[in-house]
Amino acid sequence: MDVEKYITSGILELYIAGTLSDKENLEIANYTKEYPEIQKEIEAIEASILELSRKASPGYNYSFKSLMDRINSEVKVISINEKRGYPLSSYIGLAASVLLAIGIFWMYQQNQDLKSEIQVVEKENIDLEQQIADTDSSLEQTQDLLNTLRDKNINVITLGGQDISPTSYAKAYWNKEDEKVFIDAKGLPEPPDGFVYQVWSLKLSPLTPTSMGLLEDFSTDENKVFALNNPNESEAFGITLEPAGGSESPTLEQLYTLGVVSAS
């Protein structure tokens, strides 16, 4: 049981005020034996009510039980004409003290709920601000990427699908001056678990492959554009599916796309 949530629910105040059913009273009595925090909270509430009653009716020093007995019995049946040792106003004051204590708790609980709601709203605002910041950053990165791909020094190589996956395709944007290649891999299928796409720079005669790197985090990359270093004198580019971590040489049976650099 969430003891803290139970304590703040307000049921203990109703228990002390005597408004619960016998079943509920028995349940709380059992909880006080099992959870010392509940018993301690009940005692604290009783002490608060007694303090309020003393302030409302100075000169009378009741125990909590006698106070509640008088409130629950005598206040309801007292007659104005009946002579008693204590004036009616005293009992009314005592009853008002109990109601005041319950009211104070209710206001406190409402205040706590309001604070919780404010904290939730503040967190939502922080999350929204972060999302906006991330979006702005993403847009800026996208603009930078577009400017890079539109550079006049960029050589665009189309990589067509091979036997293992004829419908696959990709593009390589090669900037020889910067020794960078951007691979647009949007046309590749999701790699199976335990495998990764590896990009190769190829010399054709004789066939000499050089690994340019892996397309890491393929599944989570939204735009599927990957930047790789390429200091090689590439004559073609190929993409193969390799075991996680990559391979020393390409698995030609898993060649997904291939494209030859046009002479210029």
C-alpha cells in the first residue's frame, strides 16, 4: 500500500471525525498496527484539533476522547434551558474547532494538488521548449545539409539495386575537395537484427574495395542521410549488408546497391 498517498487522501480526518462506517473504522484500526506512520499521523491530527479547541474554548482542558464524546453526543441534544456546568457556546466552539481542522486539512490538500498540477504544467512547458529547440536545431541542420548537397563541387552518383534486392537504391554525394561523401540511403530496407550496412569505395581494375564506414543507427535515423570520410580515388561506390561491427572485405552476395562514378 502507498502509505503516503493513503495519509494524504483525507480519510484519516474523516476517521477522527467519526463519519466513517464500522468496516472503514476497523480497516484503519488495523492499518495503525501495521503502519506506524498512520498511527503517528492520527496522533498529530488529534493534537492539532485539541490545540484548536483549547484556543476556541480557553479554560477547558479536555482529552481528545472526551472532546469527541461531548461533540458527538451532547452538542446534538443540549437544550438552551437545561442547566449545565458549561455554556452551550463552549460546545459549539469545540464542534467548530473540529470542523475548522477538517476545513484546514481540505484547504491544505487542495493547495498540494494545485502545486502538483503547477509542477506538471511546468514540466510540460519545459518539454515543449525542448521540442521547439530540437526542431529549430533539426531545421538548421537540414538547411546546412541541403546547402552542402547543392555545392557546385558535389558529384552525384546513383547506386542501383542488385540481385539480392533489385528495388533498393541509394545516392552518393561526393565532394572531392572536402573528401566527404553523403550517402542518401532512404531506398534501402531496414537491416535485420545483428546486421549493418557498410559503404565501400571501389577501384575497378583490379577490383579493390576500401571501407568508408557503417550506416550506424539506420533504424532511428529519420532522414537516412549519413556523412562519411572518403580520401580515396573512388571509381564506384557499393553498399553491402554485413554482420554488426562491419567486415574487412565486402560480402558480395550481400551487395545491395552499386554505382559507378561518371568520368568528368
